[in-house]
Amino acid sequence: MIPELGHLALILALCLAVAQTGFGLVGPWRRQLIWMSVVRPAAVAQAGFVIFAFAALAYAFLTNDFSVQYVAQNSNTALPWPYRITAVWGAHEGSLLLWVTVLGIWTIAVARFSRHLPIELVSRVLGVLGLVSIGFLLFMLFTSDPFTRLLPPAEQGRDLNPILQDPAMALHPPMLYTGYVGFSVAFAFAVAALLGGRMDAAWARWSRPWTLVAWLFLTFGITLGSWWSYYELGWGGWWFWDPVENASFMPWLVGTALVHSLAVTEKRGAFKSWTALLAIAAFSLSLLGTFLVRSGVLISVHAFATDPKRGIFILGMIAAFVGASLTLYAWRSPTLPAGGGFKPFSRESLLLFNNIFLVVAAGAVLLGTLYPLVMDALNLGKLSVGPPYFKSVFIPIMLPFLILIGIGPYVRWKRGDAASTWRTTRVAAIAALLIAIVSIAIAGAAASVLLAVGIVLGSWAVLTALLEPWQRLRARRQGRHATLPRAVMGMSLAHLGAGLLVLGITVTSLLGVEEDRVMAPGSSATVAGYQFRFDGVHTVQGPNYQAEQGVFQVTHNGDAFATMRPEKRKFSTTVTTEAAIDPGLFRDLYVAMGNPLDNNAWSVRLQYKPMVRFIWLGGVFMMLGGILAASDRRYRRVAPQVALDTGAVQPVEPGTDTVMENRE
Amino acid sequence: MKRLAIVCCGLLAAVVSSSALAIDSEPPFPDPATQARYEHLIHQFRCLVCQDETIADSNADLAADFRRQVHNMVAAGKSDAEIRAYMVKRYGDFILYKPPVLERTWLLWGGPFLFLAIAIGAVAIVIRRRSTMLDSSADDGEVQ
Amino acid sequence: MKIRYLVYALPVIVLVALLALFMRGLFLNPTIVPSPLIGKSVPTFSLPRLHDPAKSVTQNEFRNQVALLNVWATWCVACRDEHETLVQFSKQNIVPIYGLDYKDDRQTAISWLAKEGDPYKDNAFDESGDVAINWGVYGAPETFLIDKHGIIRHKYIGPLTPDIIKNDLLPRIHRLEQE
């Protein structure tokens, strides 16, 4: 009964989404206030039904209702109950329901927090979001119904893929989807503004916090995924340049560009059409990711079971949404006013370069990801584009970008003063060089040019990010007037995170040690000064698996250091490698067991991974920066309606000090 | 986006293996430089059975055979180029994770830098225009 | 002014190109890798016969006749599916089928053939899989079509079916016999 109600809820949601879209888009056009006033309740009700459907599926999982085919395929009575909930999004149909549910939650949030916005704009934004809902609800109802019954019901479920039975993995898809789907809000704002023909600073100000929130969730989702693959897949890698990872990375790069470009549009009224294009692109790339993962056109280790029908459906959605919005863009943008002028050395100009590097980087990732498909489609043979390619094109593009990260915040809008920027930042430059010199000396024989460059740029980003808050706090302590708004703190924190990320990637890639050994019980191996003694293997019983657990005693400089217990877990159908990790801020030790060999010996991979935690720490700092920036009080202030009518740039509001305007 | 089925093997489902990590039982090369060269090499080849994994990471039987071949060739003193040629001769460019620079891959290798050049050119034009705009207008804008 | 409009229309143009590419991509199979050995002579090899380890099978089998080389193993599920088709095909006596028993257990393989029928003229036993690597094998079953001059002309990846044999393999064989 409950599954049928879930299915019914999806159908009702679809009907309401049609109303939401119809009234939302036609209302403002016909200037029908009553139509527009229907949009908000329709949107909220639509989202409510979707959330109900989600709850219905979760209920089927919790009660082990194996008469629902999707539950029977992805759950099991032995599965611990938290994983029965996360199993809801463990495969294609349910993850699609999660997608629509997340879209519903965003829709409710937009409906709730948009009371101060003009009704035409809110109608259009919700109308566009409703259109996206229609697309995905149709997709689900026609090709991927999660509520399909299985008759007769299965006695027992097939179990959730064991590698997904993990806390980080449970959280990874919801975070990632919140990010992806969140870009649909930025997209909706851009399309609404293009439809209304009014793209102004107010539009940028309204879409900025939404974009920031979407971006921070995507950042967190990617970080979680990276961390998960590090400890769960067993070989200690944290990024593989797999097509599916690239599919999440491209919207992130473009979303990052969008966050910066919105700043220019808000502050200076410039780059309007470019910002709108980025908003469309970020969401389009999210859709593209969905297509790549669910259609089977590319080879990936993390692919869903695929079905060409689904591929065609998603392709149709991309053609409709993206095609329509880009056509609208091509039609409306040429008439937009250009916005203010600026000098070659100015905040605007540097942010433009920031955008260029980010977008070109995203383009490079797209090119590398799709090139095998292009070759195949043109009958030019098959080839593989893997990590070596991405590393060699991505790094050179990112190096100048990292220099800009440090300079940008210290350059004034309109016309910057290179001398004063240099005076402010030279401390950081000199300190970064010193840090690099010391690091090279410590690294000794392992040092390389890339290591030096990576450390200089990483430290530069970290130090320049700390410079501004430090200066402001010092000024305040000296009794001068200075504020530290959350937007500035958020930016500093995010840039700090970027710096930590660069340091982590540089050090762990270039100074990490990885050794494969054959170890018999009682034998020892030394990796990077840590001695690992293998004490043999014993059997451990888990809730739904049986594990062979190895015991390694680690000593460092003769002192007992840690006991590490990697496992090989045998689930009903699969075997997974559970690596043992001794975590530390500055280094991880990583032990994974391969295969059993003769005489109780095992093949073992021992790794020393210096500063690998900085990678995820960087991601977390970026996310926290996003939270701070999105919660800045400016966004909660009611914007004067007049700005919309004149199309003029938002005037500086009373009580806002110039330092903040300048340095935000 | 999804890291769902890390299921080794696509359509052919032929060489299925059970463990989730490839570690070899062969002793490492006594010389660390040679070992490093071997490690580097096996990270460049794609396991054809398990989709999108290097032969270093894949636990398919075939990947183990490839590693053994590479190991033997390194031991026999073959150069990296010779080893790559050996693999390409049998499996085509598909096996290389770093595609060779050929006529049909120049766009792949040159593309990103071409994009960058075009983008920088476009930005230069925009900046020049905006810069003269500032000179010609007395309006000093809204931000002081 | 026209260029200006073109610039703004560029994203749509890019989108259309990408959509065309993806549409094409949906009907391609990314997992099938064509062999670079097509058009080349069969690799030299020498392997013990499955049924008689003292004797060997070499590349010299592929002389003066159009022939098939089928890579198989008893542990390979898809090969088992293909087996009946091969047995039926061999009964027609059109071309000889040679087997490359890939990383298999000798006794299991011999008794499997005894029980299920033996379509092979001869079987080479590749215990280590090294010869298979020389043939560019990456998953059983694979079937090579070799011409009278010992040149590999085509490779089938995955199990042969009666349909493939009738509509693709037989016409190819026919053409090669004419050469």
C-alpha cells in the first residue's frame, strides 16, 4: 500500500509541477497577479509530495519490504538499519528520487526565503525550477520507477553493494546532489532574469547566497567522495580523474568561477551576460554529469547499470533545458548594458582572469573526458585519456591561477595600485619562498622543481588568506575603525582551504612512499622510517560479513607507535579491502592486504602519505568559507525594490563601510 | 557523481577476480630506482578488462599478467619506450592512459592551451575596451 | 555587429555539437577495443597441445587455409554460452577452428570437451596467458579470423552467436576464400 502511495505522490507532484511551471512562467508574462500567487503554494505542495514519496521508499527499506523490486535488489535483513536508509540512494532509481527530493527541498527554501523579492521574479524562478522537476519526475515515472513491485516478493534482499556500506559514502550522494541541484537555483535566477530582461546588481545579489550554498555542498560532497575512495577502495588514491569524478569536478570549477563572477556583477554591474552564461553552464554541467553516469557512453569504474533509453531521455532533457536557456541567452544578452569600466590592474580584471583559468580548466577536463568518445564517434580508433593527461594539462593552467588567489583580494575595484598591493603582500611572498626553501632542504634527495613550486604557491595562498583578517584585527586593536564581515572571513577561509589543498596534493604526491611487500608472520618491513611487523591474520565476524584481519605492530625510532589491523571482508558475493590507517595531521600510515600466499604470507601494500589530510582539510575549509560568506548579513537585508525598476546598480547602503565594499 | 558499482569487468565479464586490491607477490627490484620505474610504468597502462583502472590498481587476472610482463621486461633491461611499444603493438593506443601525441590527438593535447590563448585574447580585448570606457567617462562609479 | 551576435550564439552551437556527439555515443560500445593486430601476421608462438603436451601448436597452423582461432576457457561463463554455437559451426566443416585454451586447468578442459563436444581441430594450451597477451587478448571468448597468408583479418570480441556467424562471419570467410 505504502509503495503505491509513494508512486501516487510522484504523479501528483508531477501535476503540481506542471501548475507551478505554467503559472510561474505565464503569470508574469500575462501580468496576472492571481496566477503568480498560486505558484508558491503549488511549488511547496509539489515538493511536499516528492518528500512523501521519498519517505515511502525509505519506509519500504526500513521494513524490509522485498515486494518492492528496488528494495529487494539493494537491501537485506542483515543490513544495519542506518544503511537501509542510505540504501535508498544506493542505485539508479532511488538516487534519482533523492535528486528530485533535494530539488524539492531547494524549491521550498526558495519559496520560503524569497518573500522580499518581486513577485514576477519569484514566479519565474519557481517556474523554471518546476520545469526541472517535471523533467526529472517524467524521467523517473517513465524509465526508472523505484516503486515497481516484485511478484512474488523475494524472500531475502540481494544486499547493498558492500563498498557503499560506509558513513562517508552514505553522506556523499546527498551532499553532492545538494550541490548539483543547488546550481539549478542559480540557473533559475539567471533564466528568470533573462526572461524578464532585467539583469542588474540586485539579480546578482539575490542569486549569490544560493550559489554559494550550492557550491559549498558540492565542495563538501566532492571532498567526502575523495576521502571515501582513499580509505575504502584500498589503494590509497584520493582522486582518479575517472569520468564520473570529472563529471562532479566540472560543475565545481564553473561554479567556483560563478561565485567570483557574481561578485563583480553585484559590486560593479559588470560581466552580466558572462555571469548568466556561467550560471547556465554550471547547471548544464550538472546535467551532463547525470547523463555521463547513467547512460554508459563512457567507461568508468563508478557507473550505474546502464540503459540506452535512460540516456536518450536525459539527452532530451539537456536539449530542452540547456538548449532553451542558451537560445534565450543568445537572444537577450547582446542588448544588455555593459556595466562599469575598469583598468587592466583592478579587481575586476583579476577576477576575469580567475574566471578564465577556471573555465579553461573545466574545458580541459571536459575535453579529456569526452575525447575518447569523439574519436570513437568519428571512427578514428579508441584511446584512453587518463590521469597522466589531466595532470599535465591541469597543473600548468592552475599555476597562474594560484598566483592570482593571493593578489586578487588586495587589489581595489576599478583601478588598482600595483605598488600598494605589493607592499601589502610582499611579506607573504617572502615567507612563502622561505617555507619552500626550508621544505626543499628537509626533503633532500626527494626534492624537485614541482615540489618547490607547489609549496611556494600553496604557502602563498595560505599566507595571503591570513593576511587580511590579521590586518583588520590589528587595526581594530589599535583602535582604528575596521570590520571583519563574514563575507571577507569566508573568502579568506576558502582561499586558505585552496592553499592547504595545494600543499596537501603537492607533498603527498611527491613525497609519499608506497611499497608492495610479501610478508610472512613475524617478518618486518621499513617504510619511510616506520617499521611494520606483521603478526599474522585471524578471523573476525562482522554483522553481514566475515573478515580476515591482519595485525601489524608499527614502531618508529624503536618506540612502539601503533597497532594496525587491515581487513579483507567477505560479503555474500564480494570481497572488499578494508585498509588500516593510522591518521595524523602531517602524515598517514596506510596498510592494505592483498592476497594470501603460501606459508601464511600475504602480499601487503605499505604506504606513508605525508600531509594527505591537508587535501580534505582544504576542502572542509573551503566549505566553511562558503558557509560564512553565505551567512553574511548583507544577504538577509531587504533589497530596495527600486533597484529592479531602474535596472541600476545597487547603491551602497547606509552603514556599510567602504573597507568592506572594497575588500569583499 | 556516483561511485557505485566498482564492479570489475564490463560486458565480457570474463576475467572476474575476487579481491579489491592488486598487490603482487613478486619481490620488488633490489634497486629502488628500478622499482620506481616499474611502479611508474604500471600506473600508465589501462587494464582492459576492468574498466578505467590502471594495471597497477586492478586486481583482474589480466592486469596481473600485464604486471608480470612489465616486470620481466624491466628486469630484462628494456627501456620505457620499448615496453610501451610492446603493449601498444598488442592492444593499441587504448592501453595507454597518457595518449601519444599524434595527428589525431593534437587537439586533445593542444586544446586546453588553445582555449587558454583564445580566452586570454578575448579578455585582453574586453579589458582594453573597459579601460578606455573608464577614461572617457567622468562617472567614477558607485564604489569609492 | 554580426560577430557580436555570433559570439552570444556560440554556446548554443557548442551544445548542438555535444548533443550530436552524445547521441552517437549512445549507440557505441565503449568497452570494445579494436585489435591493432588486424592486417598483421599472426604472432609467432609455440604452445603444448591440450590433449598431448609433448606436441606443440605453432603459428604454422595458419598457412594456406582460412581459419579461426578461438580463445576460450572452462572458467569463462561466456565461453560456455558460446560453445554450442561453435560445435554446430564446426560440424559444417567450413573452416578449421583452432582453440587457445586460456589460463585453464588441463584436465578440466579435456573432460569439458569430451562431455560437451569438441569443435576444435587442435587446441593450444596457454597456461600462463603469455601467448594470449601476444595475441592482444583481453577477455575470453575472442575469435580471430585468419586468412590463407596467415594474416589476422578480423577479431570478434565476446561470444559468437548463430546470427553473427550467418550474417558476418560467413560472408567474411567467403570473401577470404576468393582471394
